[in-house]
Amino acid sequence: MYQYTEFDKQFVRARAAQYRDQLERNLAGQLTDEDFRPLRLQNGWYLQRYAPMLRVAVPYGEISSAQLRALSTIARDYDRPDAALLQEAQDKQLALGEVPVPGGTPVVTRLKTGYGHFTTRTNVQFNWIPLVKSADVMDLLASVNMHGIQTSGNCIRNICTDELAGIAPDEIADPRPFAEILRQWSTLHPEFAFLPRKFKISLNGAEEDRAATGWYDIGLQLLKNEAGELGFRVNVGGGMGRTPIISSVVRPFLPWNQMLNYVEACIRVYNRYGRRDNLWKARIKILVKAEGQRYIDQVEEEFRAIQAAGAPHTITQAEYDRVAANFVAPAVQPARKDARLHEIVRADAEADPSYDRWLQRNVHAHRNPQLRAVTLSFKRLGQAPGDADADQLAAAAELADRFSSGEARVTHSQNLLLPWVHQDDLPELYAAARKLGLARPNIGLLTDMISCPGGDFCSLANARSIPIAEAITQRYQDLDELYDIGEIDLNISGCINSCGHHHAGHIGILGVDKDGKEWYQVTLGGADGSHLSGPATPGKVVGPSFSAAEVPEVIEAVLDTYRRERISIDGRFETFIATLRRVGLDSFKAAANGARFTEREAA
């Protein structure tokens, strides 16, 4: 993973010291809450439904064992609200009622503390840190080269890429050096610190788009032209929210060394013409959709002006080499182990029926044939998707040290991936992960769902996400049934901001408000751009919204329809999304609406 330079380290430490001064002046009454607000937001500190929320940046998902241990310390020592506040919050959430589970135990909200939450954009969030302790947390983060800079505000946010970047067998080129160059260029960029709205960039370096580039404000796909030259296809104007839009191709091929100059041109045009008068129309997707070719023409004109001015941000080979040199692949050897004990562990693993399934679902091919990438599943009963408590964060650090050269990666699907695992260590890793509850062989299956924190924590949410996710997880615990259903993306968002990427789910669930009560809209047929899903596309609404109690029944009805309609091809059942596209939406829509307890109007 990228090794911070001394300049990087000094920069992060200076920012932490600056924040401490700002906080102390605010607590002393010398800096008003209104004046302090943009300062704390620029460092990742939000005020949520009940308490502050900290968003910690994890650029392109790479995280070290030392950083995981620091996050564990934050979870254990700082993610602890006042007892009275916690009780008040718990009482309010309990008042919202339980979510029935057909044939199971009703799900009720039990607010938890002392944990971190992995987000779809590979950040880590904490929900209960008292603001008076926030400067201490920033100092701790800075000690391991972490921060919350630009995880909020109308600026260029965390740069994202494929979780298998640098190790994927189908990789055209490693996107991480380009992601790091973008990170360094965009951090505190003076022209783009106050854009019309937040701005998100994703890069993909493989043949398969595993970075959901079509859904980003700017998506950069590495490719080679007919001459074998490396460059990017530049897509602009993707986004979810109230108006889901797939990005448009603005440049089919851009030489790699012009990446910064062209991205600057794209954002300059947005900064000049983006809507600032309407929050819901402020994203670049609205500008690109409204202007079409005129936006592209403006970008090309701006790019020519930048070129005429000397193209100051052209990436030289020396600069690329400088950054790329900080991504050093470790020399991985099998962990030293007693041969007899290894055989016992291997035999035990191979005797476990779940081990073969774990190899199928959680273990991924690597560019080095001796190595594997392994996903630790943070999708399990009793914890929200993507949540990791202090002990689990510390344990993940130990696994990273023992099996992955001290490195892990936060994934878009809210899990942790170990990128440098020797194939000979798989039995030991499985045994260790199983003891920790992190070896559930469900990656890519129904219970590997994406979910935002929703109305349990977020002040913007219209409805809770976590109890809905728990109800579905509880209903589908049988691994045989999960494997029979097969690969499927189920995504849940608590509000139209779409932090749970519900638009891109094969099944999407969106929390909506109706007369002050929680309701849920269901969409079908969304895609993130991966091989499984096909080209990025938003799902279609199946009808009026459903009550929380109805949602588990609706999901079951939709899945039963899939199993009834699917066909076998070469001895294997087609996937849910393939069946949906072949059969069409109507039968699935009818099944979903047939699961209503009573007919109701749309929310």
C-alpha cells in the first residue's frame, strides 16, 4: 500500500493541531457554533440524529494493521456517549416499533456503541464520539497517517477504486498511483473547495468494472488504444439520489498524462455553471444531463485553454514513477508453522463443508498465482452490515499481520479484504477467521447486502435500514438456500441520498416518509456495472411503498418468483438479474405487490 512521505505525515499532524485549536476556541466561546461548523465538517465531523459522527478517510480503501488498531482504540475508548443520551436515543428508536420476521423473532432496534462502520466509499464512520474528545481522536488518527479531511463539504471527496487494484488478474493497469496523484492534487484544492455540491471520483483499472464508475461524478476507466498506449475513458455526470443518472462518455480516450488537466477542465465548467440555487439540482449530473453536448464542448474548450497555458498539471513520467514507487508489493512467503499442526488444521478445514464454500465465495484469484485475496465477511446476524466493534477491528489487524503483510482493504460492499494471502495459509486463515465470526461464506450472496446506517443514526434518513437488513438476514440464514438463490445484489438506503446504493441493487430498498411513518420503496433490476450486473443502470420501482412489516414478505415473494422462472444453462441456474431481464419486470412486480397485507396508496 502507499507509504506516506514525511511531507504527508507533517501535513496530517498540522491539520490535527489546527483542528484542536479550533475546537478549543469553540468550547471556550471564542468561535461560534456557526463559524465552527464548516471547520469541523472539513475534518469529517457531522452532527447526526443523536450525537456527532466522524467519517475517517481511507483513500482507495487501503488500510494497514496499525491503522486498524488505531480505529479499534477509537471504538473502544472514544465511541462512548453519555449514558443518559444513549438511553434517550434508545427509547426513541424503540418507539418506532419492531420489524416482524416471518417464522422468526421480531427485530427491534438495539443501539450499539464502541464500533466503526465501513461505508460504500471505503471510509470508516463512528457514531458516538463526544465532540469534546474529537481533537484527541484526530491526534490519534494522525499518529497513523489518518484523518477526516474532505470527507464532508462541497469539495472533491475520497478517491475510490477497485478493491482488487494492483492484484487483479484482469488488470489493464494499476489505478492506485493515479488515485494517489488525484488525492494529492485535490486535497485542499483552492479552486474546488466550495463547489456547488460534493464531488466524487472513481477509477477502475481492470477489464471488469468493480468500481461502479458509471455512478460517479467522474468515472475514469483505464484502457489501451489500438496503438497500445495507456489512457482513460472519461465518464462524467453519474450519481444517485433523487434523480439517478448514469454518467456520459465525455472523452473516449485521454492520454494518461493528461488526467489532471482534463479532470480540472471538467470540474471548472461545473464550478462555473453548476446550480447553486437549488440543493436538489446542484450535482454535476444535472448540469451534464441538461446541457448534453454543450457541456462536453465547454470542457473541451477549457481543456484547450489549459493546454495553451502550458498544461501545468501534465503528469510527467518522473512524477508517476515517484508515486508508483510508494506502492511496493510485499514479498509474501507462507507463514512459518509446524508441519504436523498445519496438516491437522488443513484436515479440519477440509472436513468442514463450509470451507469449500468459503474457497468459492471469499477467496479470489490473484495476479501472483501463489497468492490469493480473501474477503472477511462483516455481514452476519446480530450486527449491521459493515459494522466492526473494537475487538473485531483489533482481530482484523492481527489477521492482516499474520496473513497479509500487514495490509487490508475496505471494500465497496462494506467488508474487509486481505490482498496478500499465500495459498498455503488458507486453512489457517479460515480457522482463525471462523473463530472470529468473519468466515461466513456469503460474499456476493443475498446476506452480503449493502446498507447505510439509516434512521438509527442519520439525521437525514426517512426510515431505518438496520432493522430491515437484520430481518432479511435472519430469514435467510440457511446456506443451502443462499447458494440456491445464488449471486444477487441487495442494497438498502434510509433516504433518497442513496448512501446504500439502492439504485444499483438487483433488489433495492429505499426508506421513505409517509405521514411521519416509515415506509419502503422497492426497486428491481439495478446494476453497478460489474460483469454479473451488466452496464450500470438504475432499478425500477415495483409499485407503492411497503410498510416495514411487509418488506421481508416482499423480498421472499420476489425471490420465489425468481426460483419459479429461472432456467438452467449448462447445468447451472441463471442468476437473479439474468432471469429478471429475460422474463421482464411484470411477474416480479405482481409478486411484490401481492405480498401486501392490505392495499395502500403510494408514499
